[in-house]
Amino acid sequence: MGLNSFFDLDDHDTDVNSEVIAGATTFLAMAYIIVVNPTVLSNAISIEGYSDPEVFQMIAITTILASVAAMLVMALYANRPFGLAPGLGLNAFFAFTVVLGLGIPWQTALAAVFVEGIIFIVLTAIGAREYIINLFPEPVKFAVGAGIGVFLLFIGLQEFQVIVNDDATLVTLGSVGSNPVAILGLSGVVLTLLLWARGITGSIIIGILTTAIAGWGLTLGGVVDRGVLVNESVLSAVEQQGVVGVITGIQYDITPLAGAFIDGLSRVEPLTFGFVVLTFFFVDFFDTAGTLIGIAQFGDFLDENGELPEMDKPLMADAVGTTVGAMLGTSTVTTYIESSTGVEAGGRTGLTTLVVAGLFLLMIPFVAIASAIPSYASFIALVIVGVIMFEGVVDIDWRDPAWSISAALTITIMPLTYSIADGLAAGIISYPLVKAAAGEADEIRLGQWLLAAVLVVYFYVQTSGMLL
């Protein structure tokens, strides 16, 4: 059976070339997690007898393997062009709140992730997860794509240092004219937008690689100081050891991490452990739901009812990835909003995801120099797609108060709280309230009332600090 027939390329109006380009685009947009995830988790994970760099490399490899496991399910079972990897917000919660804040051993934290993954597998298998997601109000489904777009745009502009912190207004315009990162990042955005506007295939890849090469060139040429446009540690390691030396010095043995969750299950304190599992559950659930619906809307995968057909299949990829990730030694795996870059580049089937998985595997020998592509270059994709994803707002009925209020809250709360989950929650809670106030309570499903009520209680408990 060929690739065309296995992935139904003709039925999805795509071809192998388009899928490969889309996979490479998604990979470049999410490859940063190979470096960022071990950077975050190594704050909380220490292994006797191993140095910090060795632990970092172990986590990087487990990050890759967990991502690949999830993406194989997404590619071969769900046949969707969605990339998966350990989630950024969830790894920060794992490291700084659960392990360092609550004092829970990192092995027990992995056990909580494992339990969460098993729960997700069960809920997905019986269709409960899909049912809950299908309870999302229609305006929230149509708004989530634009909300993610604003979120992506905000993250990208922060990475370029175009938007910076400010004591008086929280954020403000940075020193764009004198900042090499801002100048090079925005130049890359302009180049990519021009290529995209002309319909150049692979415009995002070209923009990312061109910007990365320019950054390295300006650094090695002495035009810009070391460490400004290129990671200093990567640059120094390559200069001192050479590429071969850096690669051959990698710690490939991950056995101290793999299976550590089993030891963690023996150290469980029921109340705290239950809280940790519950928090992982809610954040991962709504991040994944929002991302799937947003990308599906953007890629025109939703049906006439605003639902993603056979959503249980991509949800299962997320559930399996989380479970396997915990077994290997990393935090919760989730679907990545950066997948929208590949969808924009033409990805329509699981072949796109299979390409991403293959490229992740190829990075194992290079985990020590995975940060060679500067983040400001990779984040060009976020800015471009962030702009493009605004097109979803045309499907929202802004004249209907229930639609306009819930959609507006969904879109704005995401970037303001730095959370897809919080934006979704705001839209879900507000919809039945406004609908009832408008005298249309009979149009609200019981499940929508229950979902809103659960979210109100959960976020009250979480933000009041009652469990912390």
C-alpha cells in the first residue's frame, strides 16, 4: 500500500510533496521544545551520579521519544496533521509548582502524569472526552482559532523583544530600532509575509532558515556581539569541541528516568496527589481541546455542525503520548498550536505528522546543539500564523450578544492570561449566562450548564489557593 492510498491524499486534496513541506514547517515551529522542555524540567529533576548536562540530555531524548510516540498514533491512527510534544505550561507546573513548590518528589509527579494519561485513555475510548468537547458553544468553537492566533502573535512579538515588560503598563513597545534581535526577527517576518503573499510554497521554512543563517553570520562575522543572536553555550561548545565532539559526548542512557513513575506511585499522599492529577487533567484537557478545535477550524476540518469528525482519534494520540511520556520520564504531552504552521503550508493528513516525528527522531544525535536555530527565527512561524488565523472571526455572529460576548472573551482572555485553557473557560462560562439573560435558556443544553458550573468551581478553588 502506497503513501497516497494509506493517508488518502487524493481525498484530502494534497500530495506527498505538500505533506513533506508541511511536516518540515511544523517541525521547525515546534523544535524549540527539544531544548526548552529539558531546560524547565531539569530545575526539578536531579539524578544521583549524573551531572546536570547529562540529566538535561536524558530529558531531551525522552522529550523526543514521547513526542514521536504520540505523533505515530496521530499519523497512523487519526490521520491528522497535528504535532504533539510535552506542553510548555504543563512542564512549568510540573517543575515549579508540583516538585519545587509542593515538595513532591519528581518521581511522584511523573506518577500523577501517568494516572492522568490513563484517565484520558479511558475517557477517550468510551467517547466521553469527545462528548465534553462537543458541548463547547458554537461561538467558542469559531473564536478559539482567532484567540490562538492572538496568543501566537503575542508570544512571537515577545520573543522578538518588540513587546517588553513595563512596570506601569505591564507591556510596552521595546527598543526596536537598536535591538538586533528585534530588527532581525521583524526582518524575517517581513520576508516571510512577502513570500507567503506571493504564494511561495514553503515560505515559512525559507523565512526561518534565512533568519537563522543571518543571525549566525552576523555573530561569526563579528558584526554583533556573541550571545546576542546565537546561544552562547551552543556557540562555545561547537568552537571548543567541534560538531563531532559535541555529538559523541551525548548521554544516551535514559534508564534512570524511564520507569521512575513506578517508584513515585509508592510515595503518594492521596489529597495532594489527587489535586495534582486534577490540575493536570483540566489544563491538558482544555489546552488540547482548544488547540484541536482552533487548528481544525483554520484547516477547514470542522463539519457543518462546527465539530471535528472522529475527534476521539486525535484525542487518543494525546492520551497515549501523555502516558508513554510519563513512563519515559517527561511531563504531559499535548497537541501543539504550532501545528497550524504546517496546516497553513498545506498539511492535511497524518503524513505531515509522520514527517514531523521522523525529523524529531533525527534530532537525537544533535540534542546538545538543538538550540542552533535561534528561537527568534523559529517564532517567525508563530507571528505569521497568528495573523492568518484571524480569518476565523468572520464566522461569528457579532450581532448576537451570547455569541459576541463569549467569542470576545475567548479571544482576549487567552493572550492576557497566557493560557488557551483560561480563554476557553471564559467563553464556556459566559455563553449560557448571556443566553439565559436574553431569554433563550431553552436553547442551552444541560451539559453546557454543567460544564460551566464545574469550571466556575474549579477555577475558584484554584485561584483562591484553597488547595495550596
